[in-house]
Amino acid sequence: MKKVFIDGKEGTTGLRIYDRLKDRKDIELILLSDSDRKSYDCRKKAINSSDITILCLPDSIAMESVSMVENDKTIIIDCSTAHRTEQGWVYAFPELYKDFESVVKRNKRFAVPGCHASGVIALVKPLIDSGILDRNALLTITSITGYSGGGKKMIAEYEAENRCSLFDFPRQYAISTNHKHLKEIVKISGLTNTPNFMPIVGDFYSGMQVVIPIFSTYLKNNKGLNDIIAEYKKQYNNEIVFYSEENENGFLSSGIMANKDSMSISAFGGEDRILLCARYDNLGKGASGSAVECLNYILKEDKAKDLVL
């Protein structure tokens, strides 16, 4: 039986991972008391006693946790931003690989994708890799997320009885245009240029929608909407990430995949203008769901075990 330690279990992502793992019979969870979980020595002991440690921490503390590793058999799954573009770390989005099982066998460091980045990369990378989309395209991306993506502080702000009235409306953020997910979006998708990225938080707990408008001038070799759809169907043909043409009478709800760990990929439009859309849960396939999926691969279990699809 493998021992698993969740470093940062009390955070939003950590709690959701713990809820999925607490009743499993194939693993033993290493648990620390409230006082011990803040102790450097106790955390270090737990990490090195584990077969797999899942990090649900701010970047600086996640890097500290990795520096504690002395057991060369300990596998790390990091949910922070800290290692997503670092050499020696696998970008843990299994559906982007032809054979993720073989990748797992060769590696011990896995970086879980960012919530916004998951949707962007899922939409863009297959089109660049297949030669449909020009990697030099200048993209503008809109991403709408539930407020749980902001962690405990933002959750408290939105759920406070006397909250600010501005929270009643969608709010754009990262207006400096330097969102922390841009680095992984560019590197993993294969884009040459950094997109103009507009993240928006809405007055709903969880759910997410990433939309990318594409002009036909950015498509290569006379490719069009049907080619994009065919590529998505080829790339995403399993139960976790899948192509879907479903909509709500001409609308696309950001909450349609809330409380699920799967991702719906769509493409709409016509000859000149196309909309690419990914819908999922910012805490599901955008965070905890991806971590549990990666864990299942490592444990050689059904990849969808304990996921809500």
C-alpha cells in the first residue's frame, strides 16, 4: 500500500483532494495535526516517509517542500505555479501525451496545470502540433472563473454577509496583463507570442469557461472549422476530456461542468471567424481533479478513479 501525504491539505485544493482520497483502500494517507502541519521538521518527515506527496501550497512554500526531499523514491505532484515550466518536471495534463503511462514510469516530479492555463492549452496545443494554427498567431483569450479559484480569502470575501456590492458583477482582474499562467501557456502550447489574456471572476463558487476567438488568417494550409473539430475529436476521445457540440439554446454556461473533474472542448463559428471553448471546473480539471488523475496514473489505477465525470 502506497503512502500519500498532502502538504497543504487545509487549502481549497487540498481539501478537495483529501475528500477524494480519504476513503480509498489502495493508499494510506499521512496526516498531521494542526500544530505539526506548520512544523518544518514534521512536514519534512512526512514528505520523506511518503511514496507520493501532493503539494497544495503557495509557490515559495512548495519550493521549500521540494527542497526537503531526501528520499529518492518519493514522487512529488505539485499543484502550485512553481515548477510548471521547470526542467525535470512533467506537465501533468495526461491527455496531451500519446502515452502518459510511459512518461509516469520515467519521472518522479509532476506539475499540475494552472486552472486558466488548462483550458487555453487544451484548445491551442493540438492545433499548433497538427499544423492547423500558426504558432505566431496573436491571440486574445477570455477566461471566466468561479470565485473559489481565488482561495480562502476570496471565498470569504464573496460569501461575507456585508460584502462589497461590486462583487455582484463579473470582475476582470490581472489588468497588468502579466497573469502568472501566461508563462506555462506560451511554453506548453507552443505559441511564439504571449496572448492578451483577460481573466474574469464571477459571483458563482466554481465553474470555468475559456474562450479563444480565431480568425481564419491564423489557420494554415486552408484549414477551417471542420479540421479543428476533427483534430479535437482525434486528440480528446476519452471520458475525462472530450469534444462536445452541446450548448444551452445558443448560450454557453460557465457553470455547466461545475463540480466535475472532466473538461468539455468545443468549436463554433463559420468560414472566417471561429470560437474555441473549453468548459470545466476551476477546482476540478483545473486543479484537484488533475492531481488525482495524475495520482491514479502513478498508482496504475483507473485514471478516472474517484473523479466526478
